[in-house]
Amino acid sequence: MSYLMMDLAGLAVSVLETEQLRHPQVGGIILFSRNFESKSQLIELVNQVRLIRPELLIAVDHEGGRVQRFREGFSLIPAMGDILPAAKGDLTLAKQWAKECGFLMAIELLACDIDLSFAPVLDVNGISEVIGKRSFSAIADEVSVLAQQFIIGMNEAGMAAVGKHFPGHGSVAADSHIAMPVDPRSKEQLENVDMLPFTQLIGSQQLQGVMPAHVVYSNIDPNPAGFSPYWLQTILRQQLGFNGVIFSDDLGMKGASFAGDYLGRAKAALDAGCDMILVCNDPVGVKALLTEFDWPAAEPMHTALSLKGDAEQTLKALEQQTRWQAAQQLASEITAIAQSL
């Protein structure tokens, strides 16, 4: 079964949202800053969702830096691009720091019964302003090794990793939230730079999920990667051997308008190979997909619900108060060092 990940309008689940969450095609929700007032309120919101559908996947973009939806009561995770400079270029030290940041990010979300952060960003930092410091580095191999350690930290807290934005968003200037980015480079250039972190982490079986980019790689395929059977099936599934979950990026973004209205976008994304499609900030689009869309009947090989947090691992991690406190202090120090550079 293919799934929809929807969002919520406010600080509590509404009557309409309660009905929508019971729809069998809804497989998860994504939370935003508007859903957060305090940690206690957030926990209550999650509890409301769990009472309706305990199996739903609850996710958030909580990468660190400027992309961190919950702040008060949570540790401020540094931007990934600040870790290596703060370590003065010492890759060994930066790897240790990245692992603890991954653990800290994950354990604080899991403590609120949130299953997943869409992280890490595996884009190689180039000319994209929307990526920028969200990337670990402008060097592909450094992105790979730092992201690998960040994922190890996430896994040690009990959280799966979702790498984004396949096959790489760092070398296009346009922001796919508001425009349709086009990357004219050759497949060889992509494989030798942008795809390397994905190739290496998929090869070592450290990615449980992947989110493709709303980017057209015009010399390779005419479709944006998230709507492209070539990118999602031929390259990601077959060439790279990825057997995890493919999430669409938000179908409300300008980079998704290529496929028409929400019904067209959903069909194109699912036909291309996405397992779970995201619709954010558009309740009309959610309603259309739950009332008008002809969902595929075939069972896919992959189910997004397999990305639920590892409860036993999380319970063990929650007992590691010393590590948690040390990671909080480290995150604060990295941010302070980066601000002083």
C-alpha cells in the first residue's frame, strides 16, 4: 500500500484531522513549528495522534541549524556545515562531534515519541542557498564520513536515517520551494560528486529512507528526480541497490508543479516509485487526495511504517543521561565556536 504523509494545522488535532488520520491511505504526519508551543504540549499532540492511529509514522524536519522545528525545551543542534570548521578541519574530531549531534537530535525527538527526523542532508555544498550550511561540507567524501557518523549516533538512539535530496541539490542555485531548479550537468559529474554520499551510505546499508530532490537533471532525464522512474527505479533501486523507503519531497513545492494538480503530482510520484508522498501546508490538497484520488491497489515491496523507532534501543539510550548531557554541552560549544569564526 502506498501512503500519504499529511500535516496538522495547529497545536491539537482537529475534528476534521481526526477523521482524516483514520483514512487507510494516511501513513504518517509531519510536524512543523506551528505545531509546537512547549514540550508538554507537543507530547500531548503526539499522544492525541497515537490514540487515533498508534502505528502512524510521526516525522519532522529537525536537522539542526536553521532547520529545527522545535527549540524551547530542546537542545539547539548546530548546522551540519559548522561542525568541521568548529573542529578546525580535524576530521577525526568532527566525526566524533557529528555522531554525538546525531544522537542528541534523535534522542530528544524519540523522548517525545516522534519517530523520525528527515535527516541527514547528504547534498554536497555548492551554489545552492537553500542548502548551504545544511550540508556537512563542499567535499563529497567529507559529507559521506560525517553523515555516516551522524547516522550512527541516530541509530544508537533508536532512530532510522532518511538521506536527502537524491541525487543531490547542492549544485543548483534555485530553491525548489519556490522555483523549478534545473541542473544541466552530466551523469558522470553527478556520480563523481553529488551522488557519492548516497552511493557510499546505501552501499554500507546505513540509509533506511531516501528523499529525492525536486530538481530536473536536464541532460539525463526530463522529469524532476522525485517524479522520475529513471532516477528512482533504474538508478536508486537497481544501480545502487537501495531497498528502503522512498519519500517524496513536499508535493506543494513549486518544484513539484511540473506534474500538474495534486492528483497528477501524487500519481506521478507514486508511478515513479515513491512509497510515501508528502503534502504540507495545503489542507485542500490533502482533502483531494483522500476523497478523489485513485490510490494504487498493488502492495509495494517497501512500507514506510518499517521506519518506526526502535523502542528497545531508545529505552536504553534514554538511560544514558551522562551522554545526553555531554552531547547538549557539545552542541552548544560547536555553535559558539562557529559563531566566533
